[in-house]
Amino acid sequence: MAKPRIVLLHATPVAMDPIGRAMAALWPEAEAVNLLDDGLSIDRAEEGETLSAALTGRFLTLGDYAVGPMHAAGILATCSAFGPALDQLKAKLPVPVVKPNEPMFRAALASGRRIAMLATFAPAVASMEEEFRGLAADLRPGASLTSIVVPGAIAALRAGDAETHNRLVAAAAAGLDDFDAIMLAHFSTSRALEAVRAATDIPVFAAPEAAVAAMRAAVEAAFADYDAEKGPVTR
């Protein structure tokens, strides 16, 4: 397969570095390009738990742009607060769309029924919990999810203080027990992976690596080849 273009769809710049590193490490044969509307996360935070039709429309417009002039062979979304919009993208677009958290959810559920999730962006939690429950009903009935929002962590990261972000997330993990797995909710939270694993003996899962593996598998299964000017060639 020729070098496929994977559009990394971002709603915040703090997710860009973790997924960029994961793509480079796990799928260097792909061409990873960034498509960012950082106003999405700002406006999403003001809405609370419910995702508006207006923000959903903006997400759908970005998806159309990715498969149109950008000739994407696949779209990997990195923001966990737009689950319903991503469901619409998956149903609408002719290329694979990978949601940021589903591959991580699957990995955590394989470890047991009692799952904790450390989040830093509160508006994303409700839709993530709904997605988790739907997946758990099929993969591991009876699984439970406990979500913990870590105060101050995302603000520190946005201010450029990754060390404080990582310390706060690790401290939250250190206080957890009686769980089979811990998930780091967002791509940006994956920066704290090493610190969290050092703070707990519970298995810890982060989203970027699992999402890249799922994206690669989906694209390679869907397309026989990829043309840089025309886009993917279907099987």
C-alpha cells in the first residue's frame, strides 16, 4: 500500500504531541497530518455535558474537508468530548474514522470489570461514560466505570507545565485501589503515563497507542492502495 495520509482531527493543541509521537513510533509508513480547530474545545467547555448541533456541524465540516481536498485515507480523532459527532462521521464518510477512546476501552475491559478513568476535561466525561457502558454491555457485562476528574491538571498543561499536569494525575492514581485497570481519559493525559505507572501497581492504559493500532488495521483492511492525489483506492 502506498503511503496513506491519516488526518489527525484535533479540538485542542495539547493532544497533538502525544498522537504525533504514537504515529511516528507505531506507523511510520503513514503520513500523519494535523487538522485543528482549537475553538472547539473552548466552546465545548462552555456547553457542559450536552453537545450542541452547532459544534457537531463544525466537526462534520472538518471531516468533509479531510476526505475532500486533504484526501484522507483515514481520520483519527483525538478529542474525547465529541463522541456523538464522531458517530455521525463514521456513518457518513467513505474512509475509516477511529474514535479516540474505543480501542483503549477494549483493552481495559480485557483486564477486568472494575475500571477507573482519570480525566482532566470534565465536559468529556459524560459522553465517554456512555460510550464505555455501550461497549461494556457487549464485551464484559457487569463492568463498572468510576470517573475521577483531576483538578488543575489541564490548566497546567495548557500553560505549558506538563510536569505539574503529570504529577497531579499520578497523585490521583496513587489514591486508587480495588480496580482492575486505570484509563487515562484523553490523548493529552497520556503524557502522564510513565508517572502514573510508577505510582500504582494497577494496569494503566492510554489512548494514543491503541488508537493508532486500530487506525492502521482499519485502513489496511479497507483499501487496496492509496493515491496521494486522488485518495484511497477501495478494495
